[in-house]
Amino acid sequence: MLEELAARGQLTEAQAAELAELQPKAQQKQQEKKQQVRASAKYRRGQRAAADRVVVLEELGGGGS
């Protein structure tokens, strides 16, 4: 919201200062979220690969039972 007002030139000095203070924090939070998403995707890929490998090994071993 403050960014929208800034784009229109409608910020008070106090709001502009607040925006300048908050922007780096918001960018850092977005970066952390991207890293979490990447880590989660990597984990899921690993889980799928492990499940696929189990299927292959079971087939090679005659069903595993």
C-alpha cells in the first residue's frame, strides 16, 4: 500500500521513511521464502526418487515379499 502511494507521490515524509525502513526487511523475507520453497521442492524430488528406486529394487528382487 505504501509502495502504491509512493508511486503516485502521495506519501508523507513519515510514511516515506517507514517505507524505506521496511523495504529491506520485506525483500529479505521474500528471499527467505524463495529459499524455503526451493528446499521443499528439493526434498520432494528426493522423496520421489527414493520411492521410484524402491519400486525398481522390488521389481529386481521379485517383489520384495
